[in-house]
Amino acid sequence: MKNNFSISAFAWLLLSAICVMLILIGLNAALKKTDWEKNRQRKIFFGATLVIVLWTVLILILSYNGLLANFSKMPPRPAFVMFVPLPVIILIAFSKTGTQLLKSVPPHWLVLMQSFRIVVELLLLFALISHKIPVQMTFEGKNFDVLTGVLALPVGYLLAKKKSYSLKLAVVFNIMGMLLLLNILVIAILSMPTPIRYFMNEPSNTLVAQFPFILLPGVLVPIAYAMHIFSLRQLGYQFKLG
């Protein structure tokens, strides 16, 4: 494990910590905009913080001990980790509390948050240069997810300025972002050394099962699809009002 911990490893830890911190800061700000009692606001904030921290610590411990690096069984453990938060996120998005909370979140926040994917793609490129991942997982290959990160900036800006066409543009952005995310997730899974491996070029995609790179499928990917789901849910509500 010591050999794996490097500047790159620290960068993944730092990026994940910054993203989680921004989400919690945004959650706290949104809670303060509601008319809920202070006690309820505190319970939701500390509950969300506890769940995120416990999940992050759990996957880091499992990856540090090599328990997520077994690719002999399906589904691959990193892929399983990737989608564990999905049902919880969908439940939150469509719950009464989640719906009310999303009304207090400025629409451009959820879009601008996706700009972190620019840094993700740069870190993946660095991993390619270091011969840690296959080329198809970067924008030099078949991964075009950097477009989501780049487009998040102008789309978020237009939403903040409340341009008449910005809501429809944001819907298109979210759908495109989810498709691009799905594209790289499929590529990542088909690059792992499993019975369904399609991309046979080396190295295989095993880095994402290691400490602390598990943060990519375990934290950063869920943040990406969560922001899309929350944004689309919020935009759907606004169109309903219109």
C-alpha cells in the first residue's frame, strides 16, 4: 500500500474531501433557507454528514485491506460499491423531505458542482501517464466525460442569471451528463480483469479497487449521478409550476 500512496493518491483524497465539504456546505445553506425547526435542520445535517463519513471510511478500510480487489466474481466489487448509494439517492430525491429541500437549493449549484469532473479527468490522464489505467478510460481514448465538467460552468452561469432558456438547457445538460457518465462506467467495468472483460489492452482497470482510488467509484461517481438526479428532480418541479 505504501507504494500506491503518492501525490496522485493524495490528489484523489483531496478532491473527494473538497467535494464532500462543498456538498455539506450547500446542504447547510439550503436547510437554513427552509422554515423547518432548528432541531430538524440539525438532525438532517448531522445525519447526512454521518452517513457520508461512515460510507467513505468503510470503503477506504475495505480497499486498504484489499477486500475490494477480487475480480473473479460478478459483479466486480468496485462496480458494486459504485451503485450502492443509488437507491438511497433516488429515495431522497423523491421523498417529501428531499423534494422540499430541493426547493431551497439554487438550481445552478447542482450544475456547477459537476465541474469537479474536469479535475477527475485530469487525474485519470495522470494515471494513464503513470501506466496505472488503460487509455480508454481517459479523454485520449473513449472517455468524454470531461465535456460535462466543462459545460457545467456556462450552463450553471446561465441558470444563475435566470435566462429564459436556461431551464431547458439544464435538462439537456443533465441528460447528456448522465449518458457520458454511463459511457465511462461501462468502459471501466469492461476494462476490469473479469469474465466479461472486453478491452484487453494493459493495464487492466484494477486501480479503482485500491486505496485510496476507491474514492472514484465509491464517492465521486455517486456525487456525479446524485447531482444529475437532484437537478432533474428540481427542474421537473419547476416545469410543473410553470
